[in-house]
Amino acid sequence: MDKLIINGGKKLKGEVSVSGSKNAALPIFVATILAGGKFEISNVPFLRDINTTIKVLESLGATIEGNGNIVKIDTTNVNNVEATYDLVKTMRASVLVLGPLLARHGRARVSLPGGCAIGARPIDQHLKGLKALGAEIRLEHGYVEATAKQLKGARINFDVPTVGGTEHLMMTAALAKGVTLLENAAREPEIVDLANMLNLMGAKIEGAGTDNIRIEGVEKLSAIDYRVMPDRIEAGTFMIAAAITGGDIKISNMQLEHLDALVFKMQDAGVEIINKDGFVRVKGPKKLKSINIKTRPYPGFPTDMQAQFMALMCLADGASVVAENIFENRFMHVSELLRFGADIMIDGRSATVKGVKKLSGAPVMATDLRASASLILAGLAAEGTTEITRIYHLDRGYESIEKKLAALGADIVRVKE
């Protein structure tokens, strides 16, 4: 098993390019099931979750080749309609194959999913929507079994905005007969990216990026080439890396407008952010100001940036409150940040962070994907040496992050335990 060793205290400087978005690439890969043919997907990040998705698609009959950040997917022979527990257990997004398989073949059998242990993320909204489209659903022996002779458009009102549910039903409804309306839909940029791809395939989708999406079903979709959007969470993590080290870096291949909520909070904290000439320049202040945040569905402050922002606030002047409103178990990084000398108190879904003058390197353990990033950030800013174990979480969502940080001047290496 690998671990990261960081000798902190280096100000990051230079340029870094953001990889393609994991959270956009996963549903885009799944969407290839809807049309038999040859796809070429570019700007794909090399991550564990991408490899898992490739294995799932291959188990269904797809043929896949990778060359650099380009993946060629041939779904002509996707005839198997079952995704087994062994493949699905490590990643929640695997459940997204259920609807596309159902839409294409009239039946599907998919294991209930797994993923990060950051709180309950049920698929009840997914199943509610599939039933509204005319699917018969059975839950047996840990599997979801769905059948439908003909999916039909329906009005679906989500109880809460759900990114996965919105993506899942948008894909499925693309081949349903008639019009589907998704109300109280999630608005994330990754949903817009998926809708753009589906429309290029021949779908008729309007309103992606708003809370009301209209899908007019079509009889057939076609294979296309598509480029995945940049990863806004990786971009945000590099922005905080510059800020927490008092550095000055330029970030390319990112769309700053996808991070407005983070940008406003970082600017309030004293960080300088300049969007010019195809780069986003981020300069850390001499002293950070304490800022409160509340995680919200997009366009609110992203839950996937909460742990990283908390690491930043550990060195701010004063006290800040971090409220987590999306997942109920997303403060697992707090106990590890305390090992650096941070001053954090948890009260339910809120954490009060009192800024300290310095952090000290320590041995710590990653508990989930974004917690891993927060520990790296703390280690970069801390005095002395930090060792981070269980970094397999990190490999699910960040492509070669230690190499990118080293190129910016960080003293960080990956070693075998």
C-alpha cells in the first residue's frame, strides 16, 4: 500500500493544468450504453473510479481501448444486462448503468452500490423516477431488477436535488416515448456536460443547469466523439493549495465560473484570484481571514470542497464556522487535522475552527477522497514532515496530484509502505 511523505513549508509557484472531471466522465462513459457504436472520449483522467467504470462496461460487453487521456469505447455488443456486486461495490456511480441498460434492452439487473463512507446516499430517488417512467422494480438479494416493455415520459419531482438521480433519469428518459419533465433537478455543471453529450448523440434535452429539465424522447441515439469538461474540484483544491502555502500559481484548463461560491469565500479570506489570458492566477495572502461557509447544492458552496476549505481556515486569523448540509458524516478529517495541531470543535453538523499560528507535520490517515486532499493541504503548510496513509482514496479522484504539486515546488513523494 502506498503513502505520501510531505516536507511542508514550501510556497507553491509555477503553472499547473487541471485534469478532466471524474464526476463528468463517469456518467458520460455510462451514456455510451444508450447507443451501440464507437465513441471516442477525450480529456479523461486516469483514476481508480474510471478503471472501475471501464470494467463495468467491459463486463456488459463493451470493448475499450485507452491511449493517453483518450478512451475509445465500442458499445456495439453490449448485450449483458447484469452488473455484479464485485464490480459495483466500490463505486456508487455504477448504479447509473441501470436505466440505460433498461432503456436499450428492456431489462437490467444491477447490484446496490458502494462508495465513500461519508453518509447515507440512497438511490430511492433513482428508483422512484424509473417507476414513473414505467419500469417495474424489484429489490432481491442485494440487487435491483428492472423491466419495461416501453418506457414512457413522465413528470418527476425530486424530493431533494440529486446529481446522480438527475443524470440517471436524464439518460434513461432520452430513449423513453414522449416528454419527461425533471423538477427540482440538480444543477451541477457535470449535468450540463452530460446533457451536451446526449444532445450531440441526438437527444432532445432542454434546461440542464436549471432545476427544471425537459427531455423529449427519441427512438435512437448515435455514437459520437466528446471531450470531458475540466475537474472543478481538482481546480479548487489547487487554488487552496496556493492560498494555504502563501504561494502564487497559475492554473490552466479550468472554468472559474463553476467555482463562484468558492471564489467569493476565498476572496473574502484575503486570497487574490485573477482570471486572465487563459489562466487563473491564485496568490495567497500574508495572513488569512476567517470565513464561515455552509455547504449547499450547486451553485452553493460545494460539499466536495468543504474539507479543503476547513484545512485553509486552520491557519486563518480568528474563528470560522463550517456547516455541512449535504452529508451527515463528512467531518471524519477533523480528527486527523487535530493531529497537525489544528483547533476544531464539532457540534452536530457544524465545526468551529479557531485559527492557529502554525501546523506541525504528523502521521495521519485518509478516511475518504476529499479528506485525503485536506490532509495534503495541511501537510503542505505544516512545519516538518507529514506521512499520509490509506491514500487509495486519493487515487479515486485526483490524477497524479503528488506529481503536479511537486512540479509547483512542493516536497512530496509517494512511497510503498
